[in-house]
Amino acid sequence: MNQDGTDRSRRRFLTGAVTVVGGAGVVATAVPFLSYWQPSARAQAAGAPVEVDISKLEPGQRISLEWRGKPIWVFRRSEDMLAKLPELNDRLRDPESSVESQQPPYAQNETRSIRPEVGVLNPICTHLGCIPLYRPEVGSVDADWPGGLFCPCHGSKFDMAGRVFQGVPAPTNLEVPPYWYPEENRIVVGEHQDGGAA
């Protein structure tokens, strides 16, 4: 009876050990297999859509990400920032965003966005390709500064919708990449809502 009890204990131990080792083996095999289906960093940089969570984005804050090797900024505008946009129209080179290649049709509006409070821009200056400084605070560049993006290379200025001011070297507004909202607080940059790639 003692030997029979020992054999059962040993059998249970061996069965448990084989189950644990087998389970670990299945997980070790499954993880690389499943990760194979996720786009690599190289594929994302080459153009795969990038998803970003904006649930914690407060007014005035921005999130930086990369798509197709370019920087993309996602930022939240306050009510005051939105109220200032129409007041700037007479100081802007293209307030209506009439150059179609600068934004998708759904962003050809005053805020250049799907939702007025959330902006999505490629912040590469359209003059010589510098990255502007994000300066949403009124007066943070000079006494007349309404808030927006300021390019330190040659002084180009853009409002909080990425629209270029008159009298600066940049010829056109900043580019708005294709994007959409799969959920309330998630943005997919790099494709349109119908799944069409940019």
C-alpha cells in the first residue's frame, strides 16, 4: 500500500510537471507566432497605420508618434484655443485650407480636424522641413502670439489648426495625415475610416 501510494503521488507530480512544462512550451511557441502577425516597427515606419490612445490627453497637451518615418502630433485644443481660430483668418495665408493635398476632405474645415477639440498634424514646416516648436500658450513666442506652432529655423508661424500666417517663409499650411476614430478615445493615423490606406 505504501508503494502504491508513493506511485500515485509520483504519478500526480509527473503529470503536473509535464502539464506545466507543456503549457510553457505552447506559450513559448504561440507568442512568436502571434507576434508575427503584428506589423513590425519597420513596417509601421514604412506606412502601417499607428493607433494612439487619447483618453488622458488634456487641453494644451500633445502626443508625439511616428508614421511613415515622419513625426505626427496629436493634441487637444481648449475652448479658448478654438474660439481664437476664426479671429485669425485675416492674418492667415490660406484660412480655408484650399490646397486639397494638405488634408483629407473630412479635415478641410476651420479646425482642420474631424473633432474640433483634437488636432492631428504632421509638424514638418512647409518651408525647409524643420520641426516647429509647439507653443499653445498665448504670448509664449512674442506679445502678439495667439498660440500655435513656431518654426525657429526661419520664423514661420502656424495657428493651432496648422494654418500658416501671412508674411512668413512657409508657403502652405501644415499637412494633416489621414486618420479616423475606431473608438471614442482612440485614433488610427495612416488610413481612412473605410480602411483605405493613405
